[in-house]
Amino acid sequence: MTVIEAEVHTYLRSFLRNQPHLTWPHHLTMARLVARALRLKRPALMQTGTADGYCFSYLTPGLLFARPVIVVAPKTKQKQLLDSAIPQLKEWLDAKTSVMVWDQLKQPAAQDLAAYSSLILVSPQEWLRDRLLQQGCFPTGIPTIFDEADDLESWAREALTLRFTPRDWNQLLNDYPQQREIIRDVRVELTKMLYNRPQNPYECLLLNQPEQEILQRLFRVLQNISPHHHFCQFFQQTKEANQLFWADIHRERGEFTIASSPVSLAEKLAPIWQQQATVFIGGFLDWEKDAPVYRQKLGLGEMTCLRFSPDRDHNAIHLYIPDRIPMPNTEQFQPALLEKLRHLITEADFEQSLTVILVSDVPLKTQVTTDLAGKFGSRVRLETTAVKENGILVCGWEFWRKHQQDLATPQLLVMTTIPLPSLENPVVAGQVAYYKQKRQDWFRLYLLPTALRELQRAVEPLRNNQGVTALLDSRVSHRSYGKTILAALEPYARVGNWNGVCQLLRFHVDDSIGIEGDF
């Protein structure tokens, strides 16, 4: 080991000996690898799985490094670091490194950031905006650590999405009073065309050629007057290759927002990774150690990749996959699903724990809520954090991911289907069409990776209390990708029969009762 790796190893090992709650066995390995990446200015990617407290493994080299280091993390994670992890480490290390929060600084010059040793906390939105718009706030060459990089694709897509909202339409009328008539006519005509199209549960529509031609008419007028106006820039982006162009419908207000975003992010993102060495840290970035799909989608080149093995003794979930559930795309699925859900909740007979039921399909979500409310009454709630201690929460995967921290850990988590993005969603269908046009495997590159990340993150709260997860999608047993789905849920103990599930839920019995091993 060289000096920085050895120093990091020694200090962190001493710190961990005085922190008995930090039991993750890979702290020192990760810390040395982060230190090496900082020293050599080489990119790295690390998948931590269900690890808790891994932030000490990148903060230690960040605080001991003799030059500035940028940590890109969501503001909720920044607060956790500033309230607990960073003060603890700084006191133990006696580190003089200054810690700066970007949005609290008074527009520091780029050269000032690179002038002295510091740890700079930045939100993903601020960092991506700076790099993608070439604002120059962050000097090139400063090693950068991306925490919670599971969401990097969605952060980048949002940063590259342009929108034209109802407020923008009103502002357009104020900016160009002499063109009010054509602006109003275009808006009214487009509203009529969008609202005359068949409604879908996702309340969004890909813009067709006639609708784009209406906007083109307005663009020709405004381009001659103010080519740099927001509308002109927006419309020009929609004409680039690799763009999705859609409208989000606000039906209750009779309005819409039009939006444009790249389908493939790799071309836009690849140049920004050349400007600094970046360490990507996330729980579940890819189902393979080398993260080939993750790296391809984000335009990342070759790098050191590591996936830490999970703690099978303490982080296993109990997984129940019942037999003879019809396929989700059949008419028999919905009645069989509702019957199974009623059976699961009734037979489990536990009154003091939360039950969460995850439903991908938007209409089915409402139907499940209505059906269960008819039997279990006010215990059943739809997508709300105001749920009783023994409540039954029906929600989508995104809601569960965003509000896990606001809810009690369920003793039973029911996944009605594998969370593959629905092709009935026009935006999803547009992305699939792009992959097909490029003759790429749209299922392996888009649908499956999205589903795997959702699955892994959905069950994470249950790993600490080893709760029961029921997967009611028979495709996991009858499709070739089923083994990949099961591998993504590891570590787990397979519950071999329903009696085993009831015993686990009622009495928290030993894992050996009615349980098979991983397979």
C-alpha cells in the first residue's frame, strides 16, 4: 500500500474499533480503493448492496486527501453526512480539511475551489447542470465521488429535459403582444388535438406529426423575432436526433406541458466524465459486477468495478412465490390476484404490523384498493403516508421508494408483478421504439435493468427485520429472465409453503421452519 491508502486504512480501522454498530465487513477494502482512485485519478465503480454506514469508507480518504474532493449527493444525504458522519470523522482524524456545502457558498471562483484541501458537498442537480451547460463553476480535474449513484440516470435525464409549461405559454403572450393571436390559436388548437386523443392512465402522449407541425408554425414566427427565446430553444431541441417529444396532460385544469428529452444519455454524458476522475457508489447499479449495462447507458468507459458481497446471515429476506398464479397478461390474473391478496392478509392474521402491496399497473392499483377496502375497511389506504400501524398500504413502486423512510417497516411486502416499465406508457414505448430502431436489445438494456433496481430497493427495508416478501408474478418461474430476478433479490431464504409464511408473520419463528435455501 502507498502512503494515502495506508493512512486511510490505519485511521479508519482505529475509528471502526470504537464504533461497534458499524459492522459492515468491507469498510477498509472500500476505503483503500477510494483512496487509490483519488491518488491515481482513475474512475471506479462500487456496488455496496444493502450496506449501512458505507459513507465512512469514502469520507475518510476524502478528508485525508491533500487536495480538494467533490462529493455529489442528494441534499437529504448531505444532511446526514453533515449532522453525523463528517463531525465524527473530523474529530477522530483531527482533520483540518474544510467542509463546504456548495449552495451555501457565495459564488466562489472556480480557481478558489482548487486552491486548498477541502471536501465540497454538491447536489446532483447542481453538478450536472454545471457540467452539461458548461458553466465552469467546478474546475476540471477535481476528483469527484457520486453517492447514491443508483439514481444517476434519472438525475441526468431530468437535467437534460426541457419543458414548456402553462406558465411559459402565459409568459409568451406577455413577451410578444403583437403575436398574441397566433400564440393563442396554436395553444387552443394543440389543446383540442391532445384532448381528443384516447386517454391513457399515465396522462401523457407522444406528440404526433400534426401536433408537431402546429408548434412548427409558431416556431417560424418567433424564430425571426427572438431566436434565443426559451420556446425557440425548446423546439430546436425536439428536432435533434435521439429525442422524445411528449405532452403531460393536466386534465383537471384543462392544460398541458410539452417536454423533450434525449432517449439515450450516453452521447451527452460521455464528455463530462473525461473532465475528472469519478468514483460511482450505489447499492444496486447493475446485476453484473462490471456493470456493463449501467456503464453503457451513462457513457462510462473502462474502470475499476467492485461489487461487495451481502451479509447472508443478517440481510436475508424471506421470499414466498406461490404456485399456479396466472400470467399477468391474461384475463385470469386480476381475479386470481385479488383472491390471493385477500387470502394472504386474512390468513396471516397479524394486527400490529404494516402490510405494503406494490402494484405497477395504474388502473389495477385502484381496483386492488377498492377490493381490499371492501373486506378490511379503513385499514386500506392508497398512496399515503397517513396509514395506521396495522394498515394495508397499496401503492406504486415509485411512491414506496420515495416514502420508505416515512413509513414503518412492513412485516409483509407483496409485489404483485415484476416492475417492468409498461409499454402502455407512451414515454416508455417511445424509448423502446428507439432501441428497436438501433437494433438493440431493448428488454436487456432498458426494461430489465429498471425492474431489477426497483426490486432491490423495494425490499431493502425488510432486510433488517428479515420480513416476508411475496412475489405473485409467475413469470419469475416460467421466463428465462426469472433467474436474474431471483439473483437480484439475494440474499433470501425461500419460504417453501404457506404455513411457513403464517408462522413467520405471526411468531417470527426461526428461519428453518418451512423454509428452503437459496436456489
